[in-house]
Amino acid sequence: MPRKRHRFRSPPSDPIAAARDSSLALRLNIGFFLRQLGIFIVMDLLLLFMAVFGIFAYAEGRCADVAALVNERGVPTKEALAWMEASDYTITILDQAPYGEHTATGSVLLFPGRWETEDGLRSWDLSQYYTIELPNGGQPYAITVSTSGIFTNLYWAGMAILICQGLSLVTNLFRSRRSIRKILRPIQDLAATAARLNSMTHMSKREIESLAGELGKIDAAHLDSRIDLPGTQKELRALAQAINEMMDRVNQAYGAQMRFVSDASHELRTPIAVIQGYAALLDRWGKSDPEALQESIDAIRGEAASMERLVEQLLFLARGDNDSQPVKKERLDLTGLAGEVLREEEMIHPQRTFFPRWGEEPVEIFADPGLMKQVLRILMDNSLKYSPEEGRIYLRVGRTGEHVRLTVQDEGMGIPPEGIPHIFDRFYRTDLSRDRKTGGTGLGLSIAKWIVERHGGWFEVVSRLEAGTRITAVLPAL
């Protein structure tokens, strides 16, 4: 048989460096940077709005105070106006009424820095002044409040805030880069280990255990010792656990495959050796001895039949493993099928005692008739093989609730308690008495389990040494 070759993609020369240089860390850095920059922009816009609103509020309040003083004492003379230059406001006597008296009432924004209202005309340059022109009953005047001092203080305060924000963005960019590298290091280790797995064309059991040990080191405790990020720690713990569980399944599948190949080789080695032995016997002197010739022919035929059964069972399991075994379900009366199998066994083994147990009402399931008949034959064949000739065989079919129970019970040697969980394993035999001399290959119950599970059921096994075994297939009722 030609050896099957597997093709694997070659891993990068340095998987950890490749993972580190990937765009994931860059995207995280850019994301953190943009988020912090967005926070600073929103905060700066809010501070700018508060500063502008504060200047307007201060200027309006100062003008209102001066206007109230003018209403109380009257408009100052030109000589008194000179004394106000040292203050933060000035009063200017106007030759004509403000522009607002010649327009419609209401708030109208004439242009930036000029605003007409019902009580006067406002104009401003917030970096220098804020002016209100008032009609004052025919003696118009203007109040100008200096805003240069407040604007200068706010300007330098804003520059200081911007410088601090810029420094914070730069330092946090490098700091987050280091933190992201620490966070991504376990994932990079997992990627490197996966790349090593991908590059291997053959893995021994020791290599699998070694890789599983390396993955086991990438756990939550190892991550917590480097950075304190509980949220990330949880996700990485789950990732490492999932990889470790995958490695366990790979190890179990690898071990099961090796056992399966070894057991199959062992089962085929014996009949091949028998055939070779009888062929050598015929070649030496069996041709002239009719008795030896017939014995050799019978033995070769028997071993060939055994090999044929074994190969058919192996092919069945192989098709079941890759989901290519056809299952054609239909409405099926299990009592009728059990009666058919029972009649066949009574014809083949007329010396054995069988006890059927089921009622007259049909017990229907939705199943493949051929596969279910194969399950019955496997269970009956096991009961006949591993029980004495005087032992009785019980076959029961019944329904309990939403399930149908198909039971085969014998009065044989029984199964040790430690062997019951393994009786459905391929090529498993409980003791020395259950060897190939009984005609079995150790695959029947494995096939029966696959069929029952494919029909949505399961097996229940009860056994006592020197008392017998009861195996029940539980299937969903129609």
C-alpha cells in the first residue's frame, strides 16, 4: 500500500517576530492614540466654549454695572472720562444714536463681532475689548470693557494644557506599545507553537506531550505575573485552555490511531501466519497426502473468511469515521426485526435456549433496518460466544416513555467492573478467554455503538462475574 504523503505549509522563519510585526499591535496602538486624542479634542472644545462664554458673561456683567451707574449719576463729562482710562472700562459719548435704533427690533447677527439687540449695539474683539452702544434717551454713549487681560491669561493657560496633552499623547503611545507587546506575548507563543505543529510531518508521543507542556505554561498565572489586566487575563486563560484541550484530543486521537493500527496488524498477522504455514506444508509434502491437503484447504478457507470479516469491519468503521457510511432510516417495527433475528439464531444454534420477551403491540422506531439488524446480530453473537452451551439467552424489546429498550442478556462469565467502560473500544478484550479463538475480532461492539449513536441512542451495560451480562440499547421511540 503506498504511503500517503501530507503537504504542510512551511512556517515563517521566526513566528514570534512575525506575530509581533503584524498589524494587530499597530491597530491597537492607533486605536488607543485616536481614542485619547478624541478625548482631548472634546475636552478642549468644552474648555474653549466655557472660556468664550465666561468672557462674554464677564463683559456683559461689567457693562450692566457701568450702565446702572450711568443711569444713577448721568453720563460723565469729557473731563471725567479721562480719569477712567486707568480702569478696565471706558465710557465714550457718541455723536449719533446707535445703529440699532434704525433697524427692526429683535436679535440680528450683523457680522462676526457685531450684534444688534433691542437695548443697543454690541461689538467685540474678545482678545481686546467688548463694547455696548446705548441710546440713553437722546444722549447716546458707549461702554467699552477691556478683555485683553482675561484673554491673555486664558490663552497661556490653554497653551499649557495643549503642551501637557501633547506630552501625554507621546508618552502614552510608547507606554501602550510596551503594554500591548506584553499582552500579545502569550498569543505570539501560541502562534509559534501552532507554527511548529504545522511544520511537523510526523509527531511522536513525546513530542506531543512536550508541546502540550509548553502550551500549559501559557496560562493565567504566567500572564498575571507580567501585567495586571484581569480582563485580558480571562480571555487568554480561556484561549490557553482551549489550545491545551485541543492538544489533549490530538494526543488521544494519535494514541487511538496507533492502537488501532497495532491491533489491526496483530489481528491480520495471525491468519496470514496460518495461511503461510499451511502453504509451506503443502509445498513440502502435503500435495501427496489427501488428508493434509484437505486440512490445509479448510484452514486456509477459514482464515481467509476471518480476514474478510475483519477487513469488512475495518472498512465499516473507516466509513463511519469519515461520515461516508450510508444510513437509510425508515419506519421500523423493532419486535418484528427481533423475531426475525431470533429465528435465524435458533436455526444456526438449535442446541441453545432462547427466551424472547416482548408484547403483541409493535414497538416502532425510525431507523435503518439493515444497521439495526446488524446490532442485534452483534449482541446475540457476543452472548452466544461468551456463555456456556447450557446458558440461556434473553432477548427483550419494550418501550418506556419516549425511548425503546432493546436488551440482550446471557448467563456467561461476565465482565470485570474495570473492563465495562472499555468494552466498546476497538479490539478491546476483557481477559485471556476472550481472544480470537472465539471467532471474534473485538470490533463488533464498536460497530454497534457507532450505529446506535448515529440513531440518537446509547448503551447501558450491567454485568457480574460468573453471573452474566446484560447489554441494553436505548433508542428514541417513533
